[in-house]
Amino acid sequence: MIKTENLTKFYGNIRAVYRLNMEVPEGDILGFLGPNGAGKTTTMRMVTGYTTPSFGKTEIAGINVQKEPLKAKKLVGYLPEIPPLYPELKVSSYLEFVAEVKGIKGKERKKKVEEAISSTGLEKVAGRLIRNISKGYRQRVGIAQAIIGDPKVLILDEPTIGLDPKEIVEIRQLIKSLAGKRTVILSTHILQEVTSICGSIAIINEGSLIEFGEIREIEKKYGSASLEEIYISAISKEVKNEEHMGNN
Amino acid sequence: MRNTWAITKKELKVYFSTPTAYVVISLFLLITGFMFYVMVSNYSILSLRSGGNPYFSMKLNLNQYIYSPFFANAAIILLLLLPILTMRLFAEERRQNTDELLFTLPTTNTQIILGKYISSVLILTLMIVATAPFVFYPFFLTKPEIVPVLTGYLGLFLLGIAFLSFGIFSSSLTENQIVAAVFSFGILLLLWLIYWLTYVTSFLKGFLKYISFFNHFDNLSKGLLDTSDIVFYLSFAFVGLFLTYAVLEVRRWWR
């Protein structure tokens, strides 16, 4: 469903992401792990079409994101690290705006907005200005925005960051309930989250993919270690420095 | 088209849920209304005094004494206020990280730019039209020529859309609203005054006169409708929007 091929991003001389090859099958929830600055956000931005890769490509359901951005963007719901909210708008009119740009028409739009509001538990604040609601609610508005229009693919960049424990559990349950039909990439630092929601994981460090596959198999490979131990030993591996970029 | 309109609606909602639009519109009306009042009062004093002088009273002309200078002054007020209207359009999206939503929704950069531009053009139209009650008031008392007033309005509108387009471009360059406003104000002011150079040098005289906002507006405020002036403003607006498009396309590689 989601495929990256030699995905690479340079910012000047800085290598943010280097030759990333992943394939996430339909219906899978992929936990995307790695230390801060490893290139997770950059990767997600390239998958959603926000950033153009230096080279390599990303595909969503077989559609090349760089070549046919409009078609690909229709399939994706994206929650960036900082929820992209307009503080001057009411929650409901914000969601209305997103739904309209996603091409949902007329009566259907109202219905979809209501659905998104109720599945993220926003009924209480729907009529309030976004600037006046709590951080937890803002995060939910961000998720509601991503799931409006039932996109086949969800890209969630640290959806539970900065929330209180109760909110974390609620959001986690929400993500779990969204799974099934949808393919999800979930970046996070909370490893329990990964074990409780995700089917497979990708660990990246310094822009390169270090481990990728189903959780069970990776656990086997590391001799049934806990995810925490796997993570630590994965990111302390020396990143292979292949300096023959021209060979591609 | 639907996406463009959705973005226009969103921008209008934001304009009117913050004080920006209200402040800009009401200040524009306050200042232009004040100027108009002073000009009309001055004119009536002049005509009273010239009552005993038939030669002078023949020369007194409402269009020339009120409308032409009024539109020229209103244009300066637009120059001051319109950068305030456009400064947040792209800069604020970047600062609030909402551009990450905007550029990952299924919409094109052209639709985004047009949507934002149209919202600011609508506010400009509202500002200009709202001056009509006092601008047309003298028509109830006497008989000024209507054509110069209409071309004056057309001039204000064309000038305004050129200013707005440059303001949007300026806003796409930075994430700081103040910088965006000051930059567009400064460059527009320079373009307004660039014809001054023709006083001291004949180098590129025709070109300097052509790119100066002032010269094109001068004709329109006097009632002279020349297609070259209209073409100038429209092409200036187009170039501004095109540059914005170029900035957004290039930025996709750098963010």
C-alpha cells in the first residue's frame, strides 16, 4: 500500500534520509521508530508529498506521489508532529474546511464532519474556537482532520506527544479502532504503544533503515528480547556508509 | 474551482474572526472619509469666496478640485493598508505549521494562491465600495462629471489588486508577518516614486515611467481611460502571483 524506493533527502550536505526502502502492506499498522533527528518526520513528509525527495520515490496504492500528487494526496490523511490548526476557526468550521478541500460535497460533508467529531470525542468542543481548547483536544482535532473522508492511508507523526496519561490511552484506542481497513504509519517514542497497536516496525537511525519487518520476526531475530532492548541495540549499530550514490 | 473557493471562504473566516479586516476596513473609511470631508469643505469655501470673481468661479471644477486629488490620496492609503491585509496569508501558515496541512491536502498550489488572493481582493472591493455613500453624495447637490469618478474607482481597484498580489508574494517569502508587510510596503512605495528618477536623468526614461505606479494612476484619477494602464496593473498582478507560485514550487524542495 505504501512503498518507498531508495528514498533520499539531502539538506545541503546534511543527509536527512538515505536510501530508504520500505513496503507497508494494506491494513498493516507500522510503528516508525528512531531517535530524534533520525529522519522520521522527513520520511513522512516525503510520503505525504509535503517535501520532494532529493531522489528516490514514494508510492501510495501504486500511485507515484511525486508524479501524481493530487491523486495520491486524496488517499492520505496526515497528522503532522505539530497539529496544523487555525486557532481563529471553530473546531467544526475547521473540519468543514478540510472536508471541503478533500472534495466531500454537500450533505455528505456535514455527515463526515459529524462522524469525525464523534469518533474522536470532540462533541463538547465542536462549537469552540480552536485557540480556546486544551492540548489534548487540539491533538484530537488534528486526528479528526486526518481521518475525515476515510482515507486509505493514515500517517501519524507522534500523535500522543504531550498528552496526559488518560488522553494517551484514549488516543491509542482511537488509533486501534481506526485500524483494520486502513494502512497506518505511526511514528512514536513510546514503545508500549508500538507493542499494543502495531503489527510491524521500522527502526531508522541517521536517515537509514536499520530494522524493518513484523514485530514477531524481529523479536525472534533478536532472541526474544523486549522491544526496548531491540530498539537500543538497533540504534547503536554503526550505520553503514555506502558512498556510491551514483550507482543507483 | 471548488478548492479555490473553499480556501477563499477559510481566509475570509480568519480575516473576520481576528481584528485585521475590521481595523483595515474601518481605518480606510475613516481616513478617506476625513479627506473627502476636508476637500469638500475647502471647495465650498473656495466657491463662496470666488462668488465675486466670475473668471475664477468658471475655473472651479468639482472633478478637478475634489475627485482627482481624492483618488490620488486614497491610493496612498491603500499603499499603507493593503500590505497589512496580505502579510499573514502565507507567512502565518508557515509559522503555525498549517502549511503542512495545506500542502498535503488534495489541492494545487495555483488553487491555494488564487483562493487566498481572491479573499483579499474581496475585502479590497468591500473597502472601495463602502466609500461610495460619501463619494457620490455631492451628486445629489450638484452635477460633477461621473466618468472621472468611475475611472477613479477602477483605478483604485486595479492599483489595489496589484498591491495585493505583490503583498502575497512578499508573504510567501518569510514566516514573519512584520517582515512581509514592511517588505511589500517598501517595494511598492519605491515603485510608486520611481518616476522621480526621470527628473534627474533621461536614462531609461520611458521604462521608469512605465513601471511607476504613480503615472498609471494619474491618468485614471483624471478620467483618462487608457488600456495600457489597465494592462500594466493586470500584468503586475499576474507577475506577483506567478512569483508566489515559483516560491512555493521551489520551497517544496527545501522544507
